[in-house]
Amino acid sequence: MNITFCCTNTDPEPWLAGLRAALPQAEVAVWQPGATPADYAVVWQPPQQFFDEQTQLKGIFNIGAGVDALLSLRLPPQAVVVRLEDAGMAVQMAEYVCQAVIRHFRDLEAYAADVRAGHWTYYEPRQRSDFAVGVMGLGVLGARVAQALAHFEFPVNGWSRTPKLLDGVRGFNGAAQLDAFLASSRVLVNLLPLTPDTTNILNRERLSRLQPGGYVINVARGAHLVDEDLLALLDSGHLAGATLDVFRTEPLPPAHPFWRHPNITITPHTSARTLRETSIAQIAGKLAALERGELVAGMVDVGLGY
Ligand code: NDP
Ligand code: OXD
């Protein structure tokens, strides 16, 4: 069996060593233009030329959870597309989102600024019951985040395409319940996949439906958010702030207003990193199962886009 590796911005050597150790029967090599056709591919944002040449793939393993970049390419139609499921990302996402919610809820940014200025000040505690957090997307990552927030006793709403039952989470589903979900939430966490249905979903009309003093946390994809609509709602005072980990263009261009906005915290697409060892173990297990003719979890529905 041959595995070809084509991952942009990734040092290939530790991946090759890990894949060879986990799958000793496989030939594993970095893809070069003109390479002989392989059986499986391990990819992150490969060029179209890769799939134009690798036409005989049985399976494509994406070393991330989101497959939007991959599905924008023409893929060999017979190949199954398998994404990472959790692989250590869910706990990282829960950490990141909880710290963003808590930092805002507890005014920790303002306290840090006061302390830097030598001031010993107090702010009026916020009411937890007024601080409902809405999580868009209740998949592998969103469900973990929603449950972590529920442990801190925030009221938690969740929105998904199909109905979901999660302890401590008030469930909403489908386009018909989106407005009610937004109107019930003050903080909005986005963990949707980027698909034709969800592109630009965080626009002025939707964000205006959040409760006054709303706060936006986008950890999914930059193209979910209409940047200028967020800025306008921050300027109008309807929204209090945002924490953004993902952007339409990454790295975020130096002139972009998000860099300097006083109420926006940005991080460089780092809320949940791919962990190499865990990911290799997951990929190797699924690849072996596919070879035995079994179905595996995490197979992408190309029609739905996630
Ligand atoms: P999943 O596929 O497990 O979950 C997706 C969720 O979104 C599901 O609950 C699904 O509903 C819901 N959904 C999809 N389409 C719609 C729709 N049209 N309307 C309402 N709900 C919808 O994905 P993951 O949780 O694994 O990952 C989510 C995203 O997080 C990734 O696609 C990626 O973009 C982003 N990500 C970001 C990272 C970062 O570092 N910033 C790291 C990893 C991922 P249903 O349950 O009904 O199918
Ligand atoms: C992912 C990501 O989708 O890192 O895994 O954004």
C-alpha cells in the first residue's frame, strides 16, 4: 500500500516517521509532481495539481477537522474523504472558548489594564443568568464546548442542523429556529463547518438579533463572519466585543482594523491545534479499517460539505 503526504505549511519528516511506525506495511512518501499514483493521501490544503495527478486514491485523510479548503478542489470521485474527529482538539477548543467567555464575563481584561496602571478597582459582578451562551454547531467540537460552558453554570443554547440532545444545553435546530436561538443568547460561539449554507452566516441581520451587549467568539472559519458588519455593530454599541481566531485572509493583513480594535481580541488560528501523534494514531486506525472494508467515523458527506 502507498501513502502520499501533501500538507502545506507542515514539516513532513515527523509525520512520515509516525505514519511509517504506525503502518509498517505501507510505503509513505512526500508527494512530488509526477509521483506514481498512491492508494491513500494525507493532506492539508494540497494544490489542485495533486488531485489531478493522484487519480486512483481510495481515501483522502485531512489533517484537520474542517474540510472546506479540500472540498473546494476537484477530488477523485471514488475516494472517501475522512477528517480528523477530535484527535485532541475538543479539549483545546473547550479551553479556548471558556477562557474567552470568562475573560469577558469577569471583566478580566479591564482588571488587567487597571492593575497595569496601578489602580485597585472593582466592577459590578455580572449576572450569570443574564449571560446565556449560544453555540452554533453541536458536532464533535461544539458539543464539547457547550458542555464545558454548562459546567461553569452559564445558561447554554446550542444550534445544529438536526436536533441534538445534550445535558445542560437548550437545543435549537434548523433555519426556522435560528432567530429564536440568537434572541436567547448574549454570547455567540461559532463552531459551524464552512459550507454554502453557513458562509457569511454571522452578518448584520443575524448578529443584531443577539441580546444587547452581545459578544462574538469565532473559532470556526473567517468566511462565516462579515467583518464590516461586526465592526458596525461594535461601533453602534449593540455588541460589546469579540474574540476572533480565524479570518477571511490568514495571516490577517497588517492594515485590517481587527488588529487595533480596542474591543476585539485576536489569535492566529490557534484555538485547537492538530496534535501530530494523536492524529497519526487516528488516521492509521481508520486507514487499516478501510483496508479491511469497514466503514469509519468521520467520513465527510461531500454533498453536505462537512
Ligand atoms: P462537526 O462536523 O463534528 O460538527 C458540525 C456541526 O455543525 C454539527 O452539529 C452540524 O449539525 C452543524 N451544522 C452544519 N451545517 C449546519 C447548518 N447549515 N445549520 C446548522 N447547523 C449546521 O465539526 P467539528 O465540530 O469537528 O468542527 C467544526 C469546525 O470547527 C470545523 O469545520 C472547522 O471549520 C472548525 N475548526 C477550527 C479550528 C481552529 O483552530 N480554529 C480547529 C478545528 C476545527 P448536525 O449535528 O445536525 O450535523
Ligand atoms: C481544522 C483547523 O479545521 O485547524 O482542524 O482549522
